[in-house]
Amino acid sequence: MGTDLDRVVRVAAFNFLREQTTLHGGSVLPRRILEQGFQLDGRRVPLVAPQGIFKPAVCELPLSITTVPEIPGKERPYEDERTYEGVHYRYRGTDPRHPDNVGLRRAMAEHVPLVYFHGHQPGLYHAEWPAYVVRDDPARLTFTILTEDVSDFETPATIAEMPRRAYLATLMTKRLHQSLFRVRVLDAYEKTCAVCRLRHWELLDAAHILPDNHPLGDPVVPNGLALCKLHHAAFDADILGVRPDLKIEVRGDVLREVDGPMLKVGLQGFDGQVITVPRQKVLRPNTDFLAERYERFRKAG
């Protein structure tokens, strides 16, 4: 993940942004402050520049990406778009091999945190950090960016003292790794609930088969299932289980319960059916993980 200096710069940048958002009473900051940046060991480190993908001289990889504000009557150079999947951020130009695009691609591969600045109005930018590149789509000349609320993360000073593995783990545990995990699992399942086939992205979750506090509970697609919010909650509560042969079981007491149509159609009706899995075998649920999780479900019944 870049160099030690590169990591120190990011930590300092996050500290600087915390200070500035406190001083300004929120995350909307004047561009002049971002252009001026901060001092690090006698060197000035700006956070933005005219180009959207910005790498200060002291960094090995880009530090920030910027979407300029809309100005009536003036066309923006790039039309970035925020969706349920994250921010669809346009390449610089049309050449995937442009150094700026290559830099973001490396940041994606190495899980390097960035800052995303979104133009609020001319001269004012909303700062979001840490931001992560989670997908590269050369056909559409876009990257997908996920941003996270920094309040859930440990202090940057603590992060700076950690070795690389602990540094990444600290940043990605909690909400970040869940966001990345969700994108990858839902992509693998073609944005469809594995149980009921619901296809509304905003109503879908990525459920862990083995929980993230399990020694094998890594946020990887074979340890995940794309589930709608109802079936995710039922799976987590051991009301609904998935056998290693991919068949669905509903817990006995719930199966025998008599209630309204939601219980019958939303849960009981799926007992004995088979879940939908990704087309690629390598992305399908790990059968050993399913077996372990199914045993927990069986004991709960």
C-alpha cells in the first residue's frame, strides 16, 4: 500500500480535515483552504488542484478526487453521479492508461483511503473521507467510489502507528468493510435476493454466512449471501437457514405458526426451496461455511 510517507500524509490530511470541519461547523469547506492545505515536515501539502484526480508531490498515489459544483449555463467537464452503489466517478479523459486513472486503479487494488470533495457551490466543497475505490468499469470510463462516516474509525494518530495489516483492518472493520462487501456480494448475485429474487438494490443486504467476528468470517463473496432485509434478519435470527445443498429451511416453530399472509408468503412459503447463487462457481457460497452456519441454525430450532 504505497509508502510509509504516503500513509503518514493521508493520516495528516484526515486530521487536518477534522480540524477544519470543526472550525467551520460542518463538512462544507472553502476551496481556498483546501488549495492551501497543511504543512507536513516543512512541506506544504494541498488537498485539491485544478485536475479532479489529485496526487500531491509527496504522495505515491492520489490523495483526493473532486467533483466540481454545477454552475447554471456552464457544462461540467465530467458528469459524476451518486447512486445506491456509490459515486460513479469519471475517468480522466478516455485513456484507461492515463497516470491519474492508473493511480486510482492502484488505490482500489491496495485499499488506499482517499478524500472525496463534492462541489456544494462555487468555492465551497463538501468533504467525505475515507473514500475508497471499489470498482473499475473501463467500458463506461468510470470508477465506483464509496465514502464512509469517519466517526466510527479510530483516531488517525493510532492508525499511523500501526503496521500495514493492522492499519487496513482498523480502517475496514465496521462500516467500511461492510460497504465493500455489500457491493461485491450484490454484484455477484446480480442485485437479487438469493431467497425471494427481489431486485431492489436499496432493499438488499450482504449477509455474512460466518459472522465477521468468526476466525473465517472474512468479507469475501463466498462467505456472503445477497438477501433482502426481511430474509437477512430472518437468517441472522436463525429463523431461516440454508443447508449445504442450498435448500432453505424455516425453523420448525415458525413453520407451524399461524399468522397473517406475510408470514405465510414471506417465510413459510420458501421452506424447501433452493437459493439462487452466482453464475461463477468461484463466487458461490462456501459449502463448509454453510454447513457450520446450518448447524447453528439447527441447534437454534
